[in-house]
Amino acid sequence: MSGKTGPVAVMLLVIVLIWYAGAVYLNAPRLIDGYERNDTEWTFGQLTDDAWAMERPILPAPHQVLVEMNDTILGKKITSKRSLVYHSWVTISSTLLGFAMGTALGMLLAIGIVHVKALDKSLMPWVIASQTIPILAIAPMIIVVLGAIGLTGLVPKSIISMYLCFFPVTIGMVKGLRSPDPLQLDLMRTYSSSASQVFWKLRWPSSVPFLFASLKVAIAISLVGAIVGELPTGAQAGIGARLLVGSYYGQTIQIWSALVTASILAGLLVALVGVAEKFVLRHMGVIHAGGAR
């Protein structure tokens, strides 16, 4: 194994082994109770096999989740409401719109905070305080308020995503815009550079690496926000809707397949941001062709 994939593969293997062990541990009490009620003799091997094959387990085994994902991703038409591809697309649409709005809002707030001292003193504490409110508490209020003015569907979920993802972008951009060396700023003032020239020639290039670092966090949080936004609406589509249906009917395998799909989507979105980061930094000359900075 290469130096990059080896640790990841080992960690994945450890997680799978712990998962299988956890499935036996959590599902065993119910099985043992059934054995005792029916006066059935059992062995640990039989208990393990049955724990990994329960129809409605407390914790499904990894292979059960993979079978469910294969059935709902590859075994269904993408237009079917039982397809995870269909539900993933609905959630991704809200995620990307919320991510775009959150990124724009975060960048605007950061620029204002860095360039206006009054905003730095007055606005920054409120930006930080906004994240102390649990999203599960504020999401229903956002849904109700926006529904009262006729905004339903994609917009409320996107606003919840925006609410979560603007914060890391704001913090990252503030850090990046303030990262230039004071000597560099003094040199720009010596050249009688305007505020816009200092921004575009010095502050903005210095902030790009910080921006992409925060975007990787923001895109993952945006996905979480989209899923949370689907829960209080009783949505008929989306990964959140799959979680709701699974919880209503006790379909834990369906719940876990939706959760694993969401984690895979988050990984893919973060990877796409990473690809964009390498492209932009290479274009700026920060990364050479070989990948070194």
C-alpha cells in the first residue's frame, strides 16, 4: 500500500471490525431472549450469524447496509422515489445553493470586518454568538417563518445550510485577509496604494489558502444543514426524508444506508473543493506542477 492509502485502509478496516462487533453486542440481547422463550439451544457462532442477518436490527451489519445501498442506488431508476440517487440529488441541490449563499455572505462579512473597525468590534461577536444556537432548535422556526411568507421547498433548506456554513468562511477569510506581513502592508502604503489595490494585490491572494481550508469545512456542514432542514418540513424527498421514513417504520438498515450515503457525499464534496483548491493555487503559482507548495 502507498503511504497515502495505507493508513486510510487500515482505519477503514478497524471501523468495519468494530462495527461488526458492535452489531453482535447490540443485537444479541434480543436474540438471546428469543432463544430462551423458544427453548432453543444456541452457540456463539449461531448468535453471531443471526445478529448479522436480523431483518430489523438495532445496529445493522456493514454488509446489510451495502446490500441496501446497492438495491436503492443501482437497483432502482434514478427517478424513483425509492432511489437514493434521487434523494441524494434533492439534498445536494439544497446543499450547493446554501453553500453558495453562505460562502458569499461569509466573504462579505469578512471583508467588512477587516476593513471597518466598527464592524470588527460590533459584528464579530454576533457572528460567533450565532453558532451557539442549536440548529435543531432554529431550523423549525426558519421553516415556519419562511413558509408564512410563501417561501417553501428548496429555499428554506438552503437558508439553513447557509446559516451553518457562513461561519467557517467568515472566520477563515478574516484570518486570511489579516495574514499579510505588516512590512508588506507598509510597503503598499509607501507606494500610495488604494484600499482596493491593497485588497486585490495583497490581501486577497494571501487569503485564498485560508478560504479553501474553510470551504472544505463549510461544504460538509452545508450538507448537514440541508439534511436537518428536511426533517421539520416532513419532506417527501431528500436524505432527511429517507431518515424520517426509516425512523417511522423502524427500518434501521434504511436509516444507516442513508447515513453512509450522506457521509460518502460529504467526502466527495470535500474532495471536489480540494481539486478546485489545487487548480486555483497552481494557477496563482502557489503550487508547482509536481504538487509542492
